[in-house]
Amino acid sequence: RLALSKAVSFRNFLLEDFEYHKELCPKIWDSSEDAGGQFKIKPEIRETLMAIAKDFWNSLKLEVKVIDVQLTGSLANYNWTMASDLDVHIIIDFAEVNPDMELVRKAIDGQRFIWNLRHPVVIKGHDVECYVQHKDAQHRASGLYSLLRDRWLVVPFYNPPKVDDRDVS
């Protein structure tokens, strides 16, 4: 009975909490396509995310060049939920901060954690989480939007997962 209960709850988790949508989150993305046939982020959302990223960046007091500011995660894809957050990554070269890049990563990650904890920022019901990412860090994303350049780096495509009820059970 416990195994059946877990299977039913896992199936509900897959089907209800992670519904695959036929459109990007309409609170974040403009429903009309640009000249290239791609969706654009709503200008007011982009401006707000850039202001948040700037505030976060300024709090770090690092004097290195920002290469890009990117939005990634489920809200840059079709698998968003009401609980999804806006993942904003500031891309820099860690070596410009200090040659010990692992030390830089740990220090920045600690500052990021504290900043996000002290700044519970919410846009349209979605939390905003800020990160600093090394320019060469491997980041796999099926949707990646440059907020700085206002264009897609990795365009998401509608590809709903196939769930086999027998495998879930």
C-alpha cells in the first residue's frame, strides 16, 4: 500500500506540478513574435530584472567586466510552474577577480546566498534568484535569454516529455 501511495503521489507530482505548457509564461514573455519568429521578454520584466541584477552586482563590489546577464531555468522554457523562479546569471571571468578561481567561486557563492536571503525579490509571483557564473562554466539550458542583449542565446522549443504510467508505477 505504501508503494502504491508513493507511485500515485509521484505521478501527481509529474502531471500536476510540472505541466508542460504550449506557451512560455505569459506573465514574463510577450505573446507576439519578433521579426525572427521568436518570443521576446516583456520590456518591463527585462528592465526590472536588469535593475535587480545591477543592485546585486553592485553589492558584490567587484571591479571586473560583466560579459552578460542571462535568464535561464524553467521560466525560459515551456516547463514553468507557478512555483518557478527567475534565475538571473551574471557572467564574468573569475580569473579577473583572482587567479584562484575556486576561491572566487566559493566567495561569490556565499555572498550570493546572503544577498538572495536578504532580498526576497518577487516579480509577477515568481522569486528572483541571482547568481554569478564563470564565463567558461558549463551550463546546460534548453532556454537561455540574454537580458543584456535582449535576445535568445538558446531558443526553447515545445517538446513535452512522454510519461509512461507503467514506469512511474
